Amino acid sequence: MRNILMTVMMLIVVVVLFNNIIAEPNNGTRKHIETIGGNANERIRTLSP
């Protein structure tokens, strides 16, 4: 029973950390990657052959 409780608690911690670090809409890693990707797309779009 203790092992199951520890596993569930660890999963909850992982989900909370993921939501706070990766998926946060304003300052998360996902937003940072989207911003850099958008900048790269714009630079590629404006290249002259």
C-alpha cells in the first residue's frame, strides 16, 4: 500500500512540475520555443535568393 501511495504522489509531483515549467502559457519553455521558432520562420521567410 505504501508503494502505491508513493507512486501516486510522485506522479502528481511530475504533473505539477510539467505544468509549471513546460506548459505555462506565459513564461514556460513551450512559449519560449514557440517564440524562437516564430522568429526563425520569419527570418527564413525574408531570405532573398
